[in-house]
Amino acid sequence: MKKKLLVISGLCLLLTGCLNITEEIFFEKNGSGKYISTLDLSKMKEMLDMLKAFAPDSTGTKELDGTKLDSVADMLGDFSGIPGITDIRKEKKDENTYSVSFRFSNIKALNEAMKRKNKKDSVVTTGDFFSFSSGEFSCNDTSLSGLNSAMKGLNEPQPNDSMAMAVNMMKGMMGDMKYTSIYHFPGKVTSYSNKLATVSEDGKTLTLVLNLFDESQQNKTLQNKVQFKK
């Protein structure tokens, strides 16, 4: 039983800590703006509490708890020293919610910050993460911020029944894991390509919520081409 629980703990680590991620970007007309990334670790905390209830003396579970809850700053990324990135702030919102924010002077600076973040997470990307010009914006990420490879691994055949059972248990516990992208534009949105996105009542905010393990939600991707009024 303990071995199976440690397998689940390892999968939890593989999926960046069983967390809900919210990425929010505020764009100004000149292409500058503010970036906020929020990590909600409450789901992971629930899973850790469950694992410790079954295996209170499990060293692996204790290490997972300490590593992920006490070293969240490493998960948020280090954006210091990037030209055009200023006012970097890391905050603990509550017991299980953390955020990092910064201002960017232009889209190039924002892309450099995303490149730094993706390099830390070993995500291989080609081209710029985002593009922005007067009246047009696009997210070009094809990796789902690095989560695609982890989810692909969970959906592949497992080497034995024990691993298959552990993976199915993990997928069941993580059924409501979400990745949310929120973009605030200086003008009203007139079109967008990602059909899973929604627009706010004032027309200036585009929200994309991906339920990562909801099989009924098809074509999960962060890619989006948006046009908005200048």
C-alpha cells in the first residue's frame, strides 16, 4: 500500500503539484502591462492530507509536503534582471494560494519572461509565446504551459496493474484541476479563435478555463488569436 501511495505522490509532483493555475495579463494600448500568475495549492494539500492519513509514517509524503508547500517561490519563477520587467512581487494570498506579478514595458519583455519561466520548467517552445499589436493579440503556446507532456503520460498504457490503478486514482482525484487564462484588453474584443474562451459583459476581458482532466472538454489548448477595437 505504501509503495502505491508513493507512486501517486510522484505523479502529483510530475503534474506541477496538483494545482490550479491562473494567468492574468492586463494590456495597455502601447503594449505594456501587468502579468499575474496565481497558484492555488489547496487541491494538492487535500491530496497530501489524504495520503498521510493512509501512510502517516511515509517519508516520501513528508518530503513532498515540505518541498511543495515551503518552496513555492521556486515554482513561481525568477524574473529578476530581464530588461523591461519591473515591480516584481511574490505574495502569499492565504495558506494555499501564492502569486507572482510584474510589469512589462512591451511584448518583447513579456516573452523574455515567459522564456525564462519555460526554460525553468524544461518546456521547449519555438517562436514567441505571445504577440501583440494594435488591435491584435495571439497566444502561440502549444505545450499548455508544459502540462501536455504530463497529461499524455497519464493517458498512455501503464506497465502493470498496480501503476494503472494508481494512475486512475490520481486522475479521479484531479478531475477538477484547472488552467485559467484571463486577458484584459484596452478595447472591446471583436473576435477570437479559441472556442472555449468567453468574453466579459463589457467586452474587454477574455477568459479561457481549461478543465485539464475533463474528457468532455475537447481540443484543450491555450492557443488563441484575438482581435479587439483599437
